[in-house]
Amino acid sequence: MNMARFNKLMEIWEEQFPEHLQEHFQEKVLMPTVPVDIKKGCILFVGLNPSFNSDFVRGHLPKGEKNPESYFSFSNREHFDPKIDVDLTVSAKKNHPYFIKFRKTSEVLGKDWEHLDLFFWRGTSQRDFTKRFCRNENQISGFCKKQMEMSFQIIEEAEPICIVVANAFASKIFIKVRKQSVSFANQKGCFEYDIKGKKTPIFFSSMLTGGRALDNHSYLRLIWHMAKVLSIEEDFNKVWEEIVL
């Protein structure tokens, strides 16, 4: 847990939702996700923003707390324990269905994986988030830009072996915001992202799980492409049977 980054996020939230706003509005706003340190040299999956599944969150609340929305409410920030959220993030990576194909990709390629969202705003509805703050890749609010500065700093510090942006809209934003550092590698058939002078392979995709996810054949092709670019030898006849059949 990086408390300096969390405190910075809280400053951003306080600027966006100052004290004079009506309390009932603050109750609807959830606390930002607490940034966690991610391992270096992993496959890094990047999403748009974290969802908020009340049923999953309920099992990680402090003793005596029963309402996830109330506990994670921005108006409850003085009683919020950041460690609770860090434990929730760790548990979600291990157990939540959203991450199942990230875990599978890691298993197939024999590499560790990490995950990070471009934004720290919690909300299951992407449409609600984009309508509120980020209508398209050319209309990004200052609130979101400040969050992205932190996200890109984390990405670059992690020095991943490759990046998979697993969200179509996040892919558009990434390319737009980092266009000076992103280029297409003709020989590899993927993009590359310049991190400290090193060309890091980056694969722009739609979601890997959920209602608008890649079909299994496209998912298999993505893993195959990653293996080729990373020079990883793997028998994809066996992988094909595991994923498609």
C-alpha cells in the first residue's frame, strides 16, 4: 500500500467534491481505490475503472459493518481503513471472476501478472462513469487527468514485460493520451510503448470477461500473439483444447 499516493488521491477527491456540497451527494460517491504497489517485470493488464460488487465487498468489511455502500461512501472517509481495500484488491485478483482470464493468460505464458485501472473511481456502470467525467478520448475531465498521471507513473515504475489494455475505451484513451510514446511495430504486429527508452509491447483489446468480452477464439489468438512477441514457446494445440472446447 502506497499511502502517499492514496493521500494524493484523497486530495483530488476533496477538490472534486468539496465540503460545501450537500451530504446526500457525498454519500453516493465512493472512496477511490487505494493504490497498491505492483510487482515489476510482469504482464500488466490495464482496465478503465474498478467496479463495485456489493456482494463480494460485503465479505471483506470490518467486523460489525454490514453495508458496503455506507462503509465505502466518501462521506465516511474519516472512518475508512485503507488496508481493508488493499485486502479486497488482493482477494479480488485471486477469486473474482473478472480476473479469471488474466490468471489463465499468466498460467499459459508462465509469467506473473498484475492489474491496474486508468482511473480510481469505483462504479460498475462504465456508461455512468464516462457520461460524468469522460465522454470520449478527446473530452477527459481534469479530475480524470489527475488520476491518469498517477496511473501512468505506476505503469512506468512497474516496467512490465508487456501491457494488455483490456478495455476498448481505455485503449482509445491510452493511445490518445500517450500518442507521443506509442508506435506500431510492423515486424511484431503489435504496438509498443516507450518506457524509459525501452520499447514495451502493448496489446490494445476489448474486455476479456463480461458481456462484451472477446470470444474464446479471439482470446486464444491474443495469447498466441503475446507468446510470439515475448518469444515464449508453447504448444497451442493443448491451449486451444483448454480454452475453446
